[in-house]
Amino acid sequence: MSITPILRNSSFDPEDVKILALAFDEAWEAVQRNGGSLSRPPYAGPIREVLAKRIIEMAQRGQSNPHSLSEDAIRFLASNYRD
């Protein structure tokens, strides 16, 4: 799953979609590097969706830096989900 299907019917322009995809990929790579259970089946799909939705939410609030979006999504995940 990538973030792009979630964004199909959004109001984000193509450049915004690239930024969100970059942030999502960075966040997911960080989760995978952690090596915890959240990156493994059956958790990977739902966790990827949580990351994507958080990144979209923060972008809608005005955040546009891909690294900041990624870091926020990782912090959100760490605060709300146990590995």
C-alpha cells in the first residue's frame, strides 16, 4: 500500500502528493528499520494506513515539509501504538 490511492480524491495538487508520498515512504522505512512487530503481517497494512492518514491530516493543517510530516507520523505512532 502506498499513500497515493488514499489521495486520489483529495484536493492536493501533484506537487503536494509527491511531498506526502516522500513523507510516507520515509516514515514507513523508519518503522521497518525499528524491526518491531508493527512492520510485520498482520499489522503492516493497518499501520501503514495510520501513517498515511496522520501525514494527510498534518498536511491539511498546513505542514508541508516531508521530513517534519514523517517525524510527526512516527511520533504519533509511538504515542498511540505499542510495538
